[in-house]
Amino acid sequence: MVKLTKLNDEEIVVNADMIITVEPRVKETIVVLTDGDRFAVKENADQIIAKVVNYRASIRVETERLLRREVDK
């Protein structure tokens, strides 16, 4: 899940796995989801990509931590 900011400053949390495309525009970025929903956010494409990468990395780190804990039992 990644936090993004709509143009009205409302914070939303989006399932990163549902993002199909990120379309940069002049004043905003359009995010398109697998269900066809589209919305405009303040973050630029690079910021959104970084948030998704960080989110997925955090999942991997947590999974590895849990696996190590199971092995140590």
C-alpha cells in the first residue's frame, strides 16, 4: 500500500499491486488501476515509482525476517 495525495490535498492509500500505469501530466500525475479507476495525484511519476519500490522492498524484508524467525525455532 502506498500513500498518495489527491489534488485537493486528501491523502489516499492505494494498493500498489493494482496500479497499471502512471501518466505524467504538467500539473499532476494520473494513476490508473486494474479496475479502470483513474485519479489525479500531486506526486510525480518518479515519486510514485519510489513509493512502490519501497513498499515492495519492505514486504521482502519482513518476509525474510519471519522466515529467519521460523528457522531459529
